Amino acid sequence: MEGNTKTFKYVDYLWDQKKADALGDDQVALFLYRSNILGADLRITNYGGGNTSCKTIEKDPLTNKEVEVMWVKGSGGDIGTLNRSGIAGLYTSRLRDLKNVYQGLHDEDRMVGLFNHCIYDLDSKAPSIDTPLHGLLPFAHIDHLHPDALIAVAAAKDSEQVTKDIWGDTMGWVPWQKPGFDLGLQLEKCLEDNPGIRGIVLGSHGLFTWGDTSYESYMNSLEVIEMASEYIEKKIKENGAVFGGQKVESLPAPDRKEKAAQLMPLLRGLCSSENRMIGHFSDTDVVLEFINSNDLERLAPMGTSCPDHFLRTKIQPLVLSLDKNEDLTDVEAIRKKLEPAFEAYRQEYVDYYNTCKKDNSPAIRDASPVIIIYPGVGMFSFAKNKQTTRVANEFYINAINVMRGAEAITAYTSLPRQEAFDIEYWLLEEAKLQRMPKEQPLSRKVAFVTGAGGGIGKAIADKLAAEGANVVLTDINEESLVTANATYKRDVSTYAVCDVTNTESIAEAYKKACLEFGGVDIIVHSAGLAISKALEDTTEKDWNILQNILVKGQFELAQQSVEIMRKQNLGGDYISIASKNGLVAGPNNVAYGTAKAAQQHMVRLLAAELGKDKIRVNTVNPDGVIVGSKIWEGAWAEGRAKANGITVEELPAFYAKRNLLNEIIRPEDIANGVFSLVGILDKSTGNIINVDGGMANAFVR
């Protein structure tokens, strides 16, 4: 493709010249802008993959002389979200001077420590292992990317010849080598041997391209990727089939989702033998083409090629032997079918570790699969949190695209197991893992909260999310759910409209939780309403609606959640948000108080029954939550004011004064009560925690 065309078929042209002009001559800002738009296209590079740089002339604060400084993505960053705080600024000359002390491949790890001696900007992010790959090349702007099409070329048999077939003499090629200082030297030599090239293909790894300006580097990258993509698609058309053609026909989309929702809690439990995991499901056309193909059995065990892929997906996936039409309702029968496959996978991973490990290798990590393939249905991933599992899923889709392209060109080749191990268990990667923040108390857990569109339910969801949980917001009002869900960052929450008086509605909400996160760990029944009437004024409708929402809803939620929790075999928590009114007899409260008392006793009954499953069942009793509570917005407030002989406006002060601590009780206080039960008191069940400021007549003992 010639010229700076703005029309591309296989990548998105996202450069906005007005935005670029607004940045003026700020080369660092232009490099960051380029990085962000390159990272926005998953065909170009996935989350955390690749790195970018630019070089500028700055004034040395010690000598007051002009020096060249290289600005490059720091360790662990993502070019799609890269900003000034995520880059490192290094003296280019000092970085190049490291050639004088480099002692060879055995010296790679020491060299990373020496990067810190090259720092110009004291606010720099820690330099990554790829820093010398940018520093030893002379170009002002450089992109190191992992496009699917380029990795397909890099992972194809006879990759060097394929590179020449596509780009002639305009592209260099270097064989696979673990990232580090020596690879930077190889790039430098490739450029010396091939002056005038526009980029370099790294065998089994990715792409380096460059330009004199940020825009030129951007366009060069897109054009090189486009040429590889066109070549691959041409080859696919010539071959007439992808992955050897279709072996299994997919189930219809609704049936795939149904199967996935049924199976995910069971898979989650099997993947959580060492650490609890969060799930993700994908059944895109790209996924289905691969998992339903004749070549699945040959290609899947080969493993991935690009280091960024298998660092997140493990070296290979687990392919289930289940038939797509398998009856999944007999949970124990399916568990018995799957357990041997998981045991075999873990043993194979242990063997891989023991065969490849070195004297200084880090300890073996969790041996459970990350990627699980179910032909005819879809692909599952399981990792420590939603972002990690989603990204793992995306990376394996990248790996599928790589295999698809490489097979079309010549044949797919993966990294040798020892090379893969040396990346996966690299001491520098281990150090990066050790620097990760400590996990939060509810990390790896999924909380399902009813009545979460506002009030107490939303406060509970907020607290559980703040402590690390994924939250599933449910409510009968979709508008309030949309608003509530928008308050969380990506990969934290989802929502489902749920009428707790309707069994099917509850089932659909749980299905959403399973598809989004793999299952449920914490159920909080906070949905409710309050009706305050004297006996003679209480209608059958009043009685029924309270019983249906508070009591029957609690029963249905518990029954269906326990089915999921037993599939997972990870225990769990069920919390009922009841009321002081279930313990204290008061006027004009017969229907509400009776329903709340039923909730409280149901908790005791469930605790007695579910203890063997390690499912803890507890109650939180609010009282007088006026500020921020939805039930006080209507007739309930008027009824309680009338019962106590005061006005509605006097209620907050009245309720604060009547408790022993003279405290106003807020939704956040109820949320703290819930967290204490699910995040701290992990050996408590059948209990009631009163969050009421101290009401002597509600003391349970």
C-alpha cells in the first residue's frame, strides 16, 4: 500500500489531525497520542502488549547542555491508556554506553538494573526490558507492536522468506530471542546490514516500525500491518478453507449462552482448586471458527508463540471432551467427566515445570488452566479478576488469529517449551508479579445484590466493590440500575433487571452473573418495601406483597443461589437485610414485622442446613435508616411518623435520639455490617448483627 492513505481494511485509522495540531510541537504528547490510538485497536496490540517511544532534545540539569532523551513506555503499562506518569525518560547516550559493560546473554538481568543509571526524568516509571530495543535504534519515533497479522508472519514456518515475499527488501528480520539487551543489539545490527528498511519483523514475537515524526511512525505501522493482512487474506482465499474446515457445528446463540451459564460455575470450581477465580465467556465468530475446526486437536496443544500471549493464557488451553448437546443438569455426572481432564492438565503443567525449571526458577504457580474450550459452545477463561480473565480471553483470540494467518501462509510454529518456560518463569517477570498490590479482602468474589438500584442496596454494592468484589446489581427498575451501574469502572459490575417475586426473573439474573463472572459467592437480599398500617387497615394485598418480596423472594434467591454455589464447591455467603421490626413488637406493623421475623428465622433454618456446604447465612438488621433509604420516600415514613405521634420532618432526629448511641444510621452503616460478615467474620453463621445505634428492646441476647 503506497502513500499516506487514510483508508485501511484491516486496521483502523484513528489519527485526528486537529487533536494532533492542538498538541503543537510537544513530541512527548504526540508520542502519547500515537500510543493511545494504536492501543485502541486490538488487531494492532492487546492490553499491556507492545511499547512505543520518542526521542527529544532536552537541557541537562547538571551541565546545562542539550542532550538526547528517550521517552518510552514503562514496565507493566498499556499503550492504549498510556500517559505521562507511565513513561520513562532516559539519557540515550548513557543507554547506548551500556554496550561497553554488557557481558552476554547471561548478563541480561543485571542490565535491567543498570537502566536506572540512565534515568533523566526522576519521575520516570521503571524502565521495561524492551528499553534497549528502542534506545539502540536511531529513530525519533518507534513503535513495537504485536499485531495479529505480523505475529502470524513471525510465527509462520520459513518466516524470514515470507517477510521477503511480502515486503521485499524494505523490511528486516531477526530470529526469535528472548527480549533484552542482546535483542536490542540484534536490531541495531539488522539496521546496519539493511540501511533504509522501514521496520523489522521479530521471529515469533512481533514488529518494530519507526518514523521521523509521530504521524510518520503511525502511518508506517498501519501500512506494514495492512500489507501483512492483505497477504494473509489472499492466502486464505487461495487455500479455500481455514483450520482444515469445520468439524463441529455450533449450537444456536441462545443455546450456547444457556450451556455456558450452566457450566461456568462448575468450571469455576474446578479452576479454583488452588485459588478462587473469576470467569469470562466468548463465543464470537473468530472463536467458533477455531474451536469447531478439524485442526483444533492439532493446533491447541502446540501452544502460543508471542510471549505476551502465553504469559496471560498459559502455554496451552484445556479442550473439553463434552458433546455440545451434553445434558448438563446432572451436575455430579458432569463433574466426574471433567475432573480427570483437569487433573491431567494440572499434572502436565507440573511436568512442564519440572522438566524446564532451573536452580533459580521461581516456585511453580497455579497449575489450573486459564483458557477452556468447549467445541460447539464457546471459550471460557478464568483468572484472578475480571480484567485479567477478559484480557486472557482477548489474548487467546489474538493467538487464534495468529494460528489462522500462519497456517494460511505456510504452517504455524510455536515456541519450544523451554523458551516458553524461560519467559513464563523469568526472574524479572516474577519480580513484576511480586510488586503487584496486595489483593483486597473480597478480591476474586462475586456479590449479587438485590434492590441495588439505590438506597441501602446500592450502598452495599459500593462497599463490596470497594473491597474488591465484582458486583451484580439487581432491581426491578432498569433506569435506576443503568444509573447505578455507570458509577463503577469497567470490569467491576454488571446489572440485571430482577423481580424477586418471579422465579424466572431470578433465574435470568443469576444466569447473567454466571456468564459475566463465572458464578456467585455472596448473595445480599436487600430488595424490599415497607407498609405501616393498623390491623384493621391492612389488606390482603398488603400482606401478600410483603410476604412475596421479603420472604418468598428470599427463599427463591437462596434456593437458586445454593444450586450455583454447590456447583462451585467454594462455599459462600447469604445475607438477609431484615429489620429491628422482626425482633420488636410495635404498633401498626403486623404485616411488615411478621415478614421481617420470617426472614430472620429463615436465615437460622438455612444456616443449619447449609453449614455442611460451607455456606454461611446471616442477617443484618437496620433500624431508622431514613437518610438515603428508598423505603422512607413514601407512605412508610408517614405511617411511622403517625405511629410515633410526630411529623415526617422530625423522623431523622427522633430515630437518632431513641438509640443508645444517639447516632443517625445511614445506608453506608448497613453496608459496613454486611462487609463485616462476608469479609471478616468468616466463621460466623446463623447470626444477627443489629445496625441500629443500640436499641435495647432489639437485643437478641
